[in-house]
Amino acid sequence: MSMPAHPTDLLARAARIRLIGFDVDGTLTDGGLIYGSDGQESKCFHVQDGMGLVLLRHAGIATALVSARHSPVTSARGRDLKIPHLHVGEPHKLTRMRAIADSLGIGMEAVAFMGDDLPDLATLRSVGLAIVPADAHPWVRDVAHWITPRRAGKGAARDACDLLLQAQGKVEAILAHGEHP
């Protein structure tokens, strides 16, 4: 099995994570917003990102989607993936992530967050593992502990999920299962 080589300090941070939150637009999607002539919003989500979130759930790592935008599409995707902490229309991402961590009885050093732009900056600065996609805004990239090799909406969230699974020694069990958990 081939797993990416990561720096020891990054793997140590990832090994402590018990909760990971994701911004949505520009992180789980490529940031594009498509509006039909009826005004209905559409978004494109990468299936590998979704599988990564499912794998985290099965591995016992809590997941959250925290988006500042009200979006029925995001809500539907979160429900589809059985995300336990689904918060759309949440302008205070850091406050929300702290509340989720408190409800789980963990400190912010055991929290990771993946975001791509200024609304995510305070949260990224406050977590134990700050992750951004390869195409995140440069100001946000500067605070990241890790920049994924792939772009937002193109597998970047799966990269983050795989990092946590690798650091926590969960990959062998996933591969031994051989199918969708």
C-alpha cells in the first residue's frame, strides 16, 4: 500500500484529532455557485471527498460542516453523508467549532478545520490542525499547518481525511475490509 510521506510533526498533530470541521464553498466544492433561471442554487461535490467523510465517521472521528451561507444544497449533502454536526448559515465558525468540541468533551488541540478564505481564518488559527486546499487564498495558506495536494472540490477534503486516517493508524483496517464500510 502506498501512502504519502508526511512530516513527523504533521502526523503527530493529525494523530490527536477527534473532530474535523469543513467549510463548504471553496473547500468541499470548487467555490463556484451555479444559479438556474429559477434562482435555484446548484453545487458540485466530489464523490471521493464524501467517501473520506464516511470513512472518518466509521473510524470514530467526528465531522462537522460549518458554512456561513444558507444553502439547501449543502444541507442535503450533509444529510446524505450523515454528518452529525451540520451548520449552514453559521457566520461564527470559530464559536460553533468551540461549542461542538465542548459538547464532545475535547479541547481545541484535538480539533482540525479545513477552510479556504478569510471567513475561516479565526477558526484555522485556533485549532490543533489547520488545513487548506491547494487553491486556498494566500492569506489563509499562511496560517495552515498543511496544504492539501489537490484543489477544493477536486479531492482536497479526501486528502485531509486520508491524512487523519493514516496518522491514526486506521488505513490497514479500511483496506482489509476491502469495500465501502
